[in-house]
Amino acid sequence: MIEGLIQIALTLIIVVAIAPIFGNYMARVYMGEATILDRAAKPLEQLIYQAGNIRLADSMTGWQYARSVFYSNIAMGIFVFLIFMLQGLLPLNPTGLGTPTWDTALHTTISFLTNTDQQHYSGETTFTYLSQLTLGFLMFTSAATGLAVGIAFIRGLTGRGLGNFYIDLIQSITRILLPLSLILGLLLLINGVPETLAGPAVATTLEGSTQVIARGPVAHFESIKQLGENGGGFFAINSAHPYENPNPFTNLLETIAMVSIPAALIHTYGIFANNKKQGWLIFWMVFSIYVVLIGIAAVGEFQGNPLINKLLGSVQPNLEGKEIRFGWAQTALWAVTTTGTMCGAVNGMHDSLMPPGSFATLFNLFLQIVWGGQGTGTAYLFIYLILSVFLTGLMVGRTPEFLGRKIEKPEIVLASVVLLIHPIAVLIPGAITLAFPNSLSGISNPGFHGISQVMYEYASAAANNGSGFEGLADSQPAATGIWWNLTTCFSMLLGRYVPIVALLLLADSMTNKQPVPETTGTLRTDSVLFTSVTAGVILILGALTFFPVLALGPIAEGYEISSGKFEPAPTTVPADINPSPLGKPSIPLNPP
């Protein structure tokens, strides 16, 4: 156990060390100050600005910024969808793959466009190299879109103009995502991650049979997948695949890559607000919740399954669904990190986590702020800060103020929209699916675990995370595949674009307010007391909104395992399961 905890601690120390460095650098980029990459990036940026007729002096209103997000995303979505539907006729198709079903193509397009990267397919057997490279394009642009919106929101809170979306989008790629991806991609390449356009390798096994080994341009795909909090795997088993994540060193690199930018953005805010103290207090608040959730997941995995331990006569870690080269500690750390940062990549099967791990991952998806999505997660965090200011202002009988600007009805309405959209996008489709378990859900597990599977899928979609509990018949040609493809599209679109509009309008409202002079009665938001109140508001709102799901899912499952009483498995076999040659039903494997 000590070795596993040391591994976790070293990773966390590195995150704490690099967050302020990245935060300072991003602040310089978005504030227009000189950076080390100016000589390389400026000529490329100027060329793009001239081609797009983008003027540096133009600053957008909230609606203009939102419309720019929509226009660019719609254009990119149409382009990528057409690539998918025509991939059988296009080059870079060494295995001769045909066109995917329209609903799979639509779901994948929306998934990667919204920075969700939820996958209802196996990458190596569904999409060509050209299609995968096109998905890499969306990985850059969707992550840059989130960063741009997050920075625009921070600018609005601190009284600045929102800026220009297209400039923020381009600089997010040229100054942050692309340079870091090149460095990470080279390190992954050196450590065994392939980068090739050659077809699959064919090998002869020791038994004399032939084995076809899928490969492709993986290294660059993996780097932006982690840095951009995309999470979509080149292969079906994602970062558990040895070609995506070969060894403990690459696992460390990819874990840090997931959390580095969202953690750094909190420090970026502190510089924009000219209040680094508040930035550090918020950082430590989120870090504390993060560490507690890691502890819950790690202890649950280390203690293992009590029923198995009883048979063995000793406590053994839960290694089911895990890569032995990572073990229980790194799998638990990754699971909490990937659901906290909205990355969604997996290095082990979340379906195999013990109930404490299931609780921690679901709780992250419900909160969306530990550390949150690329850019947008930081904005959600400040929504909780605004609500905390409002509540504490009501308690002391003062008009709430944040960063010298009054918080009034329009801001509270918009903040409420941001927080209420998530439960709508999760609970409504989840309830409909659970109401029709045979025709819609395709649940492979009965009882409480099945509830967790369904609600996790929609929470992952609405939070733009993309990871899955799996065990669902959510891919074609399963009969329920089209249901999952279309309903999760609803959750992804609602969970992505409605909050973006509300965030931008809120930021626009704040930037147009006149600053209020600070007095002795002004509530200080850079104190330990206020930060503690904010943590309480976050936990209470998250717990009250989604507690029934947690109670009926991982909490109930934990009690069930502890008591040793299980709900019997269904005795009927679904109609779409074909009998095997041996006469017993065999269920086709669904890709993660």
C-alpha cells in the first residue's frame, strides 16, 4: 500500500509544482504580453488573421462571442460528418473500412465537437486513419473553444472586455495546445507509442497462428487527447492499450497532462484578478476535494472485494479490470483525475471499480469542478463562487459583490441556468431509459450497478467527459445502439452549449457593471472563511441534486456487497442475443 500511496503523492506534488508556472504563462498569452513562443507563433497567427479577416482590436459582446462559437462549431461539425460518411471512398484506409451507420457518425461528430469524445465504437475497426486524423483536428478545436470561453468569462468577471473568440481560439492552439502536444507526443513516441500511416502489422505467434496487430498515427493523437481533456481513444480500450500507454512513465506523463491546464487556469484567474492569494485559496480548495476523492477511490480498490477476501482469508486489492503494469493505485488516481478534469480517458475499466471508486467518479461528473472541463470547468467553479457571495450577502443583509461588482438578479438567473442544465441533461434521459430496461437500456448488470451504468453514461455525456461504465448495448448493431447514440447527443449538446451561452452573457453583464468602492463592510472573497463557505456550497448543492442517484447506485451497491446479498440475475435472455455453437447464449462484446 505504501508504494501505491507514494506514487500518488509524487504525481500530486508535480501537479502542484507546475500549475502556477503554466498559469503564469497562460495569463501572459491571453493578456497579450510577451512570451517565449512569440517569434515562432506570431507569423503563423498573422497569416491566419489575414486569411480570416480577423482584426486584433475587435472585442465581442456576449452574444457575438456565443454566435462565433456556434458558427465555427457548426461548420466544423458538418465537415467532419461528411468525412465519416465518405470514408470508404477517401484515402488513408489501409484496412478497407466502409461507412459507419449514420447515427454512429452523428454521435461521434457531436461527441468530439463538444470535447466529450464519448465513443460507441471501436476505433481500430470503425474509422479509417483519415477519419481518426480528422478527430484529432476536433480535439484541438474543441479544447481551444473551451479555453476561449473560460478566458472570456474570467475577463468579464475582472472587468475587462470579453475579447475576440477567433483570436482566443487560434492562440489557444498555437501558444498552448500545439506546443505542449508536440513535446508530449515526442516523449510518448520515444517511449514506444507508434506514429505511422502503415497498415496493421501481421505476426506469427508461437503456436503458428497469424495475428493482426492494429496500429496507426497514435502518438500525436494521444498527446492532444490528454492535454485537451478529450479522452477519446485511438483503440477501443483507450489508455489501457499498450500502444496508447505502454509503461508507468507514460502513465505519469498522461496523468499530469490531463490536469495541468485546468489546474493552471485557477492561477491564471488570480493574475487576471490581481489577487494571487484568492487564486491559491481556490486552488487548495479544489485540490483538497480532489485528494479526498482519490483517497476514497484508492482505499476502496486497495481493500478489494470483501466477499473475495473472505474466500482468500486475506485482504487483496481489486485488480479486476485493471492493467497490472499500473496496479490499483495508479488506476484509482487516473479514474478520479479523468472524471474530475472531464478528460474521459481510461487506463482501467470503471465498470470494475469497487463502489467507493464508482462513488468518486460519479461525484466528479456531477460537480464538474474538480478540476473541471477545459476552460469551462474553471468558469463553473466561479459560478459557485458567485452563488456563495450571493448567499453570504443575504445572511449579512448586504447587496452581494464579487470583485467590486454587484451581483444582481440577472447574474443569479444565468448562474442558476448553468447549474440546472446539468441535472436536466442527466436525470430526464436517465429516468426514461431506466423505465424501459428491455427495449432501451441494454443493461448487462441487474440492480444497483445497472442504475450506475445508465446514469454514468448520461452524466458523462452532459459533463462532456466521455468515459463510460460500460456494460451497455450502446454500439451498433445492437438494437439499443440508436437509442444511446441519439439520447446522449441530446445530453452532450445541452450540457455544452446552453452553459456556454449563459456563461458568456453573465460575463458580459459583469464587465458592463460599474465598480463599487471597497468599504469596511465589503465581503472579502480572498479569505479562508469564504473559501470554506464556497466548498460547503459546492458539496451541498452537488449532494442534494444528485444524492438519490448516488444512494441508489454506488452507495446501495456497497451495502449490498458488504451484506453478501445480491439481486438475482435475470433468467430471460434478450432476443438480440444469438445462441453460440455450444447451445449456450453468448453475448457479443461491446467496445468501450
